[in-house]
Amino acid sequence: MDKKHIIDADVHNAIANGKDLLPFLPKVWHDYWLSAGPAYGGGWHSPVGVMRKDAVPEGGGIPGSDPQYMIKHHFEKYGIDYGILTGSGILGISLNPNPDYGNVVASAYNDWLVETWLKASPIYKGSILVNHADPAAAAKEIDRMASHPDMIQVIMCSGSRMLFGQRFYHPIYEAAERNGLPVAVHPGTEGRGIAGAPTPSGYPTTYLEWHNILPTNYMAHVNSLVCEGVFEKFPNLKFVAIEGGIAWLPHLMWRMDKNYKALRDLVPWLKKLPSEYIKEHIRLTTQPIEEPSKAEHINQIFDMIGSDDMVMFSSDYPHWDFDNPQMVLQPIRRDLRQRILVDNALKLYGAQAFPAITQEVQA
């Protein structure tokens, strides 16, 4: 591959107008959706906003709501080959107190995603949104949508009432594994709707505090997934932690391994060290990658993780803390940069998901 390819694992597409979802939503729910939207409530105020001010489409509207403008403003500008769409303002549907509403909105969104985005350009790849508050319905939605060739993963919000390793969620993982799809989670809903407080000690005061501490929820979920034996029960499952950073992972791996050596009788279903399950089954995305004052420290973090296959590039476009792929990975050693930008996503999602790159490799 002479050209430097890029697969962006976190691109936020938005619904331009609430009415756009109505053709895909049962009529009985129209008024509810138009008056309440996802309706999971709460949140912290960001003085800089959530979206980039320069990402508003040329005709106006919400950043990330115009497929053609996104190609021009993001994909062509930064030389990105493919982008995995992760939604915007919709993931928290799992935290609406009405699971029936959550289910129909998730299904309507998936149908809208296919018609509005996946048909707009082959560079867009979709994520099947599920309502994790109703795992049986979520499993049916995965089975319904998984046959679409451009739906390449399952996605749900990381805010939840329970830790994701618990057996309540296992029907979701069974369906994902059955269909050969990774399960991804995205932050931003911690402490909202029917989810618990975003920290073990309650609620932060400001957006800054809340945003700083988001990786702790990912630590809790990864710890739960491993210790509850999810990856023994579903040995082909991959779990993608989007937008949670990476520097927390070595600490968690070390702590889990150390405690496992003394407390393994509590988890007799585990056949190997927790860190081995993490390396095999957990994947991370770069944004917001930590930026230490000494550039070499970020490479040391990757060395501590002990695997070059776990991290994929993500821009988080069009959010305020967007990462430029031409700049943000420069401190990382060159061989690993190539893996992060393209190789690891090819390996996780399958070469068939990215035909233009695959055809060039095979030529």
C-alpha cells in the first residue's frame, strides 16, 4: 500500500430534523418522538459546546447531518477512506425509562441510517444501534440488521444500570457473536436517564469533572466483562471501547492479574490471566488519546499494553475535541501508526468491509 490509508472508527452522523425519523417509526410513537426525542435527560453544560463550529453544513443545520458535506469537510480533507458511523444524540435511547419506546426508536434509527447514510456513499459503514435495557429485543434487532453488508458492528451507550459483564446482557453478545459482529460502546450518557451516577461517589459538578473521569466507567465494564466470564462463554466476541482513551488500560491489566493470582477461586470459569482476555477481546479507539508532555511516554503506554493489535484510529468528528489524523499520531512509533490507522480495523471488521483498500492490497 503506497497510499497512506485511514479508517476512522468514530464518526458522528446526526439526524438533521426529528421529522426525518417519522417514516421509519410506527405512527403511534410519532408524537412521543417529536415532543421528547430520545428523552434520557440530564447532562453537564460545556462552555465550548459539543460540536465544532466549522462543521455546520453549507446549507445550515446540525454538524454531521449532511452526508455529502461530511465527505467534503472530513473525508476528502484528511484523506480518510472509510468512516464507521456511531450516531449523535441517539445512543442514550437505552436509558429512556420506557423500553418499548427505546426498541422502536433504535429500529427506526437503523432503517434511517441505511436509507440516508449507507446509500449515500460506500465510504460510510454503519453501527447497529440497540436498546441495551431490553437484551432480548436488542438480539432480535441485531439479527434483523446484521445481513446488511455495511452494518459492521453493534453499538450501545456505555451508561447503564448494570455492569456489562452481567448475564442480563448476554443475549446481546450471543446475537453479536452469532452474526460475527463486534459490540461497541460509546461514552456520553454516564449519569443520565436511568443510568446510575457517573462515579462511585456520586455526581460531578462541572462538565470538566465529568469528562475527565469517563474512563473509569470503561474500566468497570472491562473488569466486569472479563471477570464474569463473557469471553469464555462467547469466545469469538470482540468488544470495542470507543472514545475512552488508552492510558488507563495497563494499570487495570496489572491490577486484575495480580488479584486473580490470589482470588482465582472466585472466578473458576477463567482459564487464563485477565490481561490475556483483554488483549484478545478488547479494542480501543484513539480519540481522545492522552498527550503527555514527553512524547515517548505514549509509546511506553503501548509497550505496557503488550499488544499492537488493540487500538484503532478515531477522529470523533465533528465534536469539539476532534483529532486530526495527520497530526495526532505523530508521537507514536511509525510501525504502530500504520496498524492504528488502518490495519487493526481491517483485522477486526474484516477486509470485505473495506473493499477499496482490500483491492489495492491484493493488486
